[in-house]
Amino acid sequence: MNAVKGLYNRADEWAKGLSRASYAAFLGLSAGTGVLAVNLLLGAEFALIQALTMALVMFSLECVFGLHQTTEE
């Protein structure tokens, strides 16, 4: 369990170190990949379109609002 927690903490620190645009791209890519994987497993129609839409929405929202990034620096 400590190995999993350590891996999570390293990934969290890495993500917090990214700029707003880089983090938004990472978030959009991971969301789109997740949606694509689930849609392909379920055999949904328009899986690629749904994944691209989710990636674009997540990227856009994070770029505009930047809820992950703190103002402390």
C-alpha cells in the first residue's frame, strides 16, 4: 500500500509542477483516452468523436478556469 501511495504522491507533485496549459493538455488527453477506452469496451457508436469532444471540453475548461493550479508561487 505504501508503494501505491508513494506513486500517487510523485504523480501528484509532477502534475502540480506543470504550467496551466501543460496540465490542461494532460487532463484533456487522459480524459479523452479514458472515454475512448470505455466506449471501445462497450462497443458504443461514435467512440472517437465522443473521446475527442471530452478531451477538448476538459482542455478548454482547465485552460479557462484552471481549478487545479494554485495562486501560491
